[in-house]
Amino acid sequence: MITVCEEQNGDAAGIRRVNELAFETPAEADLVDLLRKRDKLLVSLVAVEGERVVGHIAFSSASIEPEAPGLSGAGLGPMAVLPEVQRTGIGSQLVREGLDRCKQIGLSFVVVLGHPHYYPRFGFAPASRFGIRCTWTVPDGVFMAMELRPGALAGIRGLARYEPEFEDV
């Protein structure tokens, strides 16, 4: 049975292992470690099977420039699941629970750089539909946004900015 819960003090090694195995390079694992070290994780959830971390999702602050008063958001990522248990619904559990936590802490929107066939099932749409651009040169469909508060992105135009740590790794 899989349980999704907040990251605990002893989870860092398991989270690092999941990210290292799920991605081609250690960049995502390094990013999570750096965000944690600098206390920049707004939401950090683990999927646990027994005592073993099998999945992880991170959300850190994101903004849209020029800044809009009262608009607070998050960047989703990285999200990782151990290869041997991918495609079993663990990632979906992490995304849904993570988005719920982001709503609970009062965030207005979430952006994600990810698979265009995966994230729309949770309500994400190309960020360009909201007038939001990505700081990196990526195809339109892979940079997506989602309103957590209906109408939060209405009339907003600008450049989405992730935490500086995303540039450091």
C-alpha cells in the first residue's frame, strides 16, 4: 500500500535515490537537495511503500514578472517515481495531493515544465493560454500553468520565474 505524506527528516536519502533513478542525470536530485538546504520547498511530499520512499514531488515558489499584487504561485518539480513502480498511479497521487496542499496554503497558481500528455489530466494547460512565458526556450506545450483560485491568472501577462536554485544546477 502506498501512503503519501509530507517529507520527514529521515527521507532525504530516499528522495535523492528516487530522483537519481527516475532521471538521466543527478541534476534533479541536486536541485531538490539545494532547495531543501536553502529552505525553499513550499510542499515536499513522499510516496512511501512500507518504509521505502518510492516517489517524491516538490513545489517551490514561482512568480510572474511583472509582479501582480496578491498573486502567489509555485513551480511543480521535480516529480519522480522509482522506475519499477512507474505507471501504477503513484505520480498521479503525488500530483493531486501536492496541488491540494498548494491550495491549502493559499497559492493562486502552479506552473510546470513537463510532459504535455501527462499534466493536462490534472487541469494544466499551456501557459501561453494565460499569457505566461517560460524563462527557458521550450516547446509551447511542455510549459503549463494551472489556476488554483479561479480567475487568478485572468489578465496576467509575463514571464514565469522559478527559484534561483533552478539556474544553479
